[in-house]
Amino acid sequence: MRSEDISPERRDELIEWAAQRIYQWEMVAPAIMLFDGFRPLSFVTSQSMHMLAPFTNLFTGHPYATEIAYILQDRENLDRLVERLEDMVEEEERERRAARQRKKDEEAARKAEESGESSPADSDVEGDDEKKD
């Protein structure tokens, strides 16, 4: 098997799998630094992974080590993995910003309610209650 033998769809699946594991373990920054630093040695690294594949398969329970070793032979795939990791970090940051904005909006709405500012719909409801009494 060679890196060319792995279909682009399978390659993308494996890159996504690896990126998800790295992200899940909260090792994105160290992984990006490692991948960028060892980019010239990607072929040697992939060969080392071939040698260690039986052990990683045994201890991790994931049979992807051999396929990932083939993928890492090509530096473009390493770039794809780094790009995916960076995209995941950007998505997380966007979600955090959105959550902070929602929290600010909710806080502002709560303060507006507490200060006595009410919408016209609220005043109609209050007026209906007074008429019933």
C-alpha cells in the first residue's frame, strides 16, 4: 500500500479522525507546533509510524495507524491536517464569541426589565389585570 492507494475520501476521513482526537485531547497548539517543526521530516516520521503501528494498534485499539502513516508521507496531507486543526480552533472561538454576546444581550434585557422599562405588550397585560380587579 502507498499513500496514492488511499482514496481522497478515505484520506479526508482519516485526517478528520486525527484532528478530532487531537482536538478532543486539547493538544491542538502542541500538535501544530510539532507538525510545523517536523514538516521536513514527515517521511521519516511516517516510516517510524509504520514500525510502531503494531504496537499503537494494540495499545490504542485503533487500526488507523498504518493508514495515517501512509498519509503523513505526503506533506500536503500534513498541511491539510494543520488546516483542519486551525479551522476547529476558529469554530470554537466563534462559538465562544456568540455565547458571550448572547450572555451580554440577556444581561442587558434583564437589567432593562429590572429598571422598569417594559415593552408595550407588557403594559397591555398589566392593564388587563387591573380591569379584572
